[in-house]
Amino acid sequence: MMDEASSSASGSAAVRGGRAFPPARSGLYYRFTQQNLPSWKPAMTSGCVIAAFLIIGIAFVPFGLVCLRASTRVAEIVHRYDADCVPNAYRGNKQAYIKDSSISKNCTQEVKILDHMKAPIYVYYELENFYQNHRRYVKSRSDQQLRSGKYSGTSCSPVERDSEGHPIVPCGLIAWSLFNDTYGFTRGSKDIKLRRKDISWKSDREHKFGKNVYPSNFQNGSLIGGGKLNPDIPLSEQEDLIVWMRTSALPKFRKLYGVIEDDLQVEETITVLITNNYNTYGFGGKKSIVLSTTTWLGGKNDFLGYAYIVTGSVSIFMAILFALIHVKYPRPPGDPNSLSWNRKNGNS
């Protein structure tokens, strides 16, 4: 009776060993669950492998050379100034110099242009040994407050409220440590125009920083971190803050300060007027100013070109090596005699 019941219930459920199982389902769903769908299973013959390596090498090496040429066409100047801008009397105690507000922080540096630099010329500040990727530092912010002005929680600890208990806008360690060195450029007796607008991401200005959110109680306590913000300008227009709030993944990084819209000629000397406010001396950091042009590939980046060239060269080498091995030790595709266990049995 069990067999009859099982056969009569073939359209519903099957009974085997006293247990009921759901009926086998045909079609796409059943084949999918059983991993029995048709798939492309290419036969990786020696010819296919050699051709693949060869194509990769032929494509990568020329593209790497193009990228390397584009990178070498970028004119870039990196000028470190944190040590030179300290007066001789304070070279042995740089902390006392940077913390004393009565000492002038103005500094003048001359930079010689080695290559023709065509506008636009991007001005960056470069910091080294500054870990913006530290977990506590990265978490010390409130995106909700930056966007709407409302803040609830403890994500901005330890910079949440001032000494009187009023909320700080913007709160958090990232905003508190805002970079506050300033730069100006002159050529002879004429100022070089430096554009400070549109240096941040448009998406950040429009969606991440509120147009109706204004700084309040920022850097008003006894412990001052970095730069100050204009309380009459909304956060969406505080572009230095917006650029700074996009944290870097590495301890050495650059952030955009402005754009020079005049060409700079070869062998020309320009004067950089620096206000050396930012304290990198407490943690052994370095500060530099960077002037750079761009190409279709962006800024200077030799690594990308070398990576393509090395990868392509290795692929060509592997193609040649596999071709020589295939010529010397030919093997028919799918030959079971070449399997390791068959070779052992044959030898025994």
C-alpha cells in the first residue's frame, strides 16, 4: 500500500523511509537550485592561455607608456616650508613659537619655476605624518548636523559642546583640527590671482553641507585646534572646511587650496606669502605647498604607467614561456594520461 500511495501521490508529495518530501519541480527553479543551469565552460587550452597573456601584454604596455608620458608632462613644484618659516631664535623650541600668538606667523618664501606651467595651476597643501584615518578621528563628526544642523548622540566626542554646555557647530575632531595656513602669491610687484571658489566637490556642497547651517561656538573654548569659520557664512559655502572634512586614507596627503589662473613662465621666480599657523611640530609632521598642472590623466602619477608596463611585460614573458613549454612538451587537450594519478599508475 505504501508503494501505491507513493505512486498515486507523485503529483503532490513522495514518501520515502517514512518521511514525506516535496515533489520534484521541473523548470528553471529546480535547475537553479540543483546548480544544473547551462553555463559557458571554456576549454583553457594552451593556445587560449598563450593568446590571453599575449593580448594583455600587447594592450597594457603601450597604454602604460601613454600614461607615463602624460604623467611626465605634468609640471609640479613641491616646496616644504614648515622648518624654514620658524625664526632662528625658536628653532630649538618650535612648539613655543607656534603656540605664542604674540609672535608673527608671516613667512615669505621664493619659488623658482623650472617648467612652463599653463593655467589652471592647482595649489595644494601637503601634510605628512598626519593620520586622518585614525578610527576615533574619523568617527568624530556628525553628518546629520552638517546637513541639517540637528545633532543627537555622542558621535562628535570629545568636541561636542563648549565650556558653557552649548552645542558646537560643526562638532567633532575633524572640523576642530581644520587646516589654517594661508597662502598668497606675487610676481614682482603684482599679485597673482588665486581662485578660492569651487575647490570642493559639488555633491558635497549641495547634499552634505546645509545651506541653512551656520557655524556657532566654533573654536571658542580654551583649547583651540585649527582654523576658525565665519559664523555669517553657511557650511555649504565654507569650502576649506568641506575639503578638509573629506578625510584621507594615508598619513601623507594633499588637499586643494586654490587655483592660479595665470601662466607661470620658465625660470621665473614667484614669492609665496605664507601665514604659518598650523601646528605640525607637536607630532613631527611636515608641511609643504604644491603647485601642479594637470593632463587628461589628472595630476602627476608615475605609478599607474609603471604598473601597466610591468603587468604587460610580465604577461608577454609568460606567453613566451608557455609557448616554449608547449613546443617542447606538447600535450593533447583533455588527455587523461597526463593526469598525475594516471602517470603514477603508468609508472608503477
